[in-house]
Amino acid sequence: MRLATYFAAGQRHVGIVSADGQTVTPLALPRAQAELGVLTLIEALSQGQSLPEAAGAAVPLSSVQLDAPIPHPRRNVFCVGRNYHAHARELQASVFKDNDANPEAWPIVFTKVPECVVGPFDEVRVPTEVSTEIDYEAELCVVIGKGGRNISRAEALSHVFGYTVVNDVTARDVQMRHQQWDLGKSFDTFCPMGPWIVTADELDGTRTRVRCWVNEELRQDGPTENMIFDIPTLIETCSRGITLFPGDLIATGTPAGVGMGMKPPRYLKAGDVVRVEIDGLGRIENRFV
Ligand code: MG
């Protein structure tokens, strides 16, 4: 099932997208719940409730404006750094030069503030007053369904509600300057998300493919099998001593091919269009302004 949040007639709605991606059927939700997007469904389902009834006939997807499936995450988005072997190598000399000799011992985890989430086709603002090194990171994002603390690797996938696409947009100079990454990852609009959530029964996130184009030039292309720390390990890591809640988000890291890894680096500028696509899920596309 594909669950989307979208605007129609000036209001937020939540609906089920058809298998062919052509239409969306709105669900009957009070307005305050619809404002939470798909999060409200994930929370209801986790409490044993069923999906709401359809609120009307399916409408063409082209007639609505897709929003981030979870437009207001309850808290920061968990993100994993350097999680594909080839990407770790391409940035070895820069972001990670001070890392210890055994970089595969533990995942790098940081967060993005929830307010930087924007829709799958929204504009991303280049903060030229703060940064001259804006970069893209195409990523598969895990959406937690069943919460829990100290979730084991063996149980981890049963806690996954589904998956969505994010671009973990990054200001490299700010990321480097402050040692901790959160500032350089959290500028307004720096987390485009969507186009919807595909439930885990329809997509095996451990075996799919992440690609990214900048102005139609293919830059990133990596299978999720190439993660250094797989999805069960990431869920185990993020839930160690921290209770995960339904709707929590874990961005799983980016494949090789980011702008910083090129020689010379190729950063984004106003007017660039970045498209991220994941097999079995869909695509997001954002113009940088
Ligand atoms: Mg990232």
C-alpha cells in the first residue's frame, strides 16, 4: 500500500495511492488529524485501530499537490552517516579524516530537525548567506511502525511500517566547521521527503536501488545491499536505551557519488534540479533556489 499526504482545495489530506500511481483515494479524517499526514494512520494502526473509510472517489494524482508523507515529524529525523562502502571511501580524506582506525565498529548517527522537512516536489532554499558548499545525498528512509526500546536485530524488521525517499541535503562547509553535523544538515527545506510511504509488505528495503540525478546527470546509483550497517542493525542501534515511536524516521545513508567526493567538488547552485529515485518506491524532484 502507498500512503500519501497531499493538498487539494487548500487543505491537507491523507490518501491511498493506486498501484499504478495514477490516482489517490482520500481517507475520512478530522481536519486536525489530516494535518499530521500519514503519521496519524501509523499511530492509529499501532494502537490496533483500522484504516479510516474512504472519503470519496479516487482523484487523479495530477490534480493534487503531494506533500511530505509525514510533514511534521514528532521529533528529529535519525540519520546515518557514511553507510555505503564506496561513499565512505570517497569522503575518507575530508569529513572522516579524524575517524578512528576501525570505522566500521559503530554507525555514525546524527539528526535533522523536523522543521526542515518539505514536500517531494517543493523548492529547496540555498542558504547562500551561510554556505557555499551545498550537496545532495539520496537516501532510503525507514518509517517505524511498532515502537520499542532495545529492539534486537532479529526483531527489527517487524518494527518497520514502510519506507520513503529523502534527500539529506547538506551544507558541507557548515558540517565540517562545527564538528557535529546537525547544523549543516538542518537548514530550512533541507529534507525533501516523499512521494509517499510504501508499506513494508510491498517493498524490501534491504534489497532495492537508490539513484540520484542532478540536472538529468546520473550521480549516485547504489543497491541498499551495499550498506555497511544494514537496516536491522540501524534500528537496533537507534533503539539502544532510546524508545522509538510509531512514525519515527531513520535515513539510512547515501551511496557514492556526492558532489563533495568529486575532483574537484561539484556543489549545488540555484537553478539546479535534483531527482532521487528508489526502485519500488518512487521519486522526488526538487529545484534549488
Ligand atoms: Mg546522509
